Amino acid sequence: AQPFRYLAHNGEINTVQGNRYWAMARGHKFASPLFPEVEDILPLVSTWGSDSMSLDNMLDVLLSGGMDVFRAMRLMIPPAWQHVPGMDADLRAFYEYHGMIMEPWDGPAGIVLTDGRYAACTMDRNGLRPARWVVTRDRIITLASEIGVRDYAPEDVVASGRLMPGQMIAADTETGELLLPADIDERLRRRQPYRRWLQRYVQRLDDVDNGGFSAEPLGGDPLKTQQKLFGLSYEERERVLRVLALDGQEAVGSMGDDVPMAVLSDKPRSLYDYFRQSFAQVTNPPIDPLRETIVMSLSTSFGRNHNVFEETPDHARRLVTASPVLSRDSFQRLLA
């Protein structure tokens, strides 16, 4: 049992630590006449409870501030849209626009929720939690991780299906209408002229002139000097980079690491060695932009944050890069 206000889920929110930090940093951007003294309710998201609690806190804030439940859930838990071929252009624009407002709360998780009117279920972009639904003649909808949770005669089934990764389904308890993923997508894409806003205000780094900058290739002693300045060891050069360059694949090694942590080492270490990535070995969200391109993207945007509750062109005033790692040429374009 998950005794929260709006939702429950059967997975985990692996990005919850980052989501909490961003909620704290962005707290003053949640301005709504429905809670005029937003400073009195900061922090908006619990920093000590479970991932479910933090997720519910954020949905609570968005709905309490007047946001539509479908927009709120797609803002928090969008599907993988960046590299999906054939996606409607206006729907893609909706997700790109909202990706500039808030980062995803990433699973894997299957989430059920209600705002009092709509009873809904959504899958995160990984789709690692099954969700099957059945509608019978008595107008009862059963949604569970497998078929057979409720007894019914096969001839009484009028509709059935399963949620695919990133999809959402909802039942309107006031009208009795069942909203399938396509119905919800249609509602979202028509809310605002997102595509026009993006076309007018988003600036792509690749389209920015670099001011005539040209990088000369390094070699010989200058290259060795730069390698030493950046702490590139002989082992990294020979065991890692050389394999990548010659074979086009990553070197295979064991999981053991007998090297002292950088902070405790008596040898000079690269700045990057002081950081370690925290992830779940089995259920972690995609982290490989080459092998898992269909469900992840390295696209990064720079720009000012605005009020989360306002749907205005201001959110689209961003500089977008294909990767957070900038080459010398890209950095010059950014400065330009």
C-alpha cells in the first residue's frame, strides 16, 4: 500500500535524487494564485521520504497550482520522443517544449493515479512494467500487470489492450468515457502552438556561426603537454583510448577497482575521478546514448527558467545543443 494523495506505482524512480535537487532549485518558479505564498510551502518535494512520496508531492503541487492532470503527468513522465520515427510533429513539439520546463522523473515504473475525476495509468519510457487493461459489458475496467486478476467471461470483453512504453490511458468518471493513448495525445498536441513557438524562439547551436574559429589538430609535444595537463595516464591512453580508436569498441574489464578513491589518493588525479555515477545495476534507466538511442537523448538546452504553470513562448527561448559535452568549435559557437 502507498498511502499518498494522488498516485502509486509498482517500480522505482531512479532519478529521484536529481529530481529533488531540481525541485529545490526551481521552487520559486512555481507561482500560482492558488497558493500565492509559495515560500511558505518550500521545499515542494520531500527530501527524506520514498521516491513514491516525492513523485506524489510534485504531482500534488502541479495539480494544486491548477495544471491539467494530463499535462502534469506528461511533464513529469514523458515518453521517449526524440528519436521516434513518424511521431506527429505537433505532439513532438509538445514534448520538446515541456522538456525545457522540467526534467523527467524516470522509472522503470507503472503508475496509477487519480485527481478525483480521471482514473489513469501511465508507463514510463522504459516500459519495463506490464500493464494490461480489459473493458467488459458491465462497463468495468480492469487494469493490472496481467490478465486474469478479475473473473469474467471471454464473451463479455468489449475492448482490451496493453500499455506500450510511454503510453497513458484514463477513464473519465464524470462522462464514462475511456481515453486511449491517442485520445490523450490529441488533447495535448492542440493545447498551444508549441511547434510555432519552437520554430521562432529556439536557437540550435549548430546553426550559430563560430566567428571564423578553426581548431588546429594537436600532435607531438603539444599533444603530450595537454595530456599531462588533463591527467591522462599511460594506462588510459593505451588500454582505453587506443582500443576505442583501433577497434571501435570499449575495452572489457572486470568490475573490481583496487585504486584508492581520488579524494584519498596520494597521487594527482583528474577532476573527473572524484565523481562516481550512482545507478541500479539491473533496473537503471538507459545511460548509453549509442546502444539505447531509441529511449534516450543527450540533447541539452541553455536558458532561463520561467513559471512552470504558465504556457508561454518564454519557455522556448533556449539554446539547444546535441550534447552536454562541447568541442572547442561548439564552445566558440556558444560564446558567439
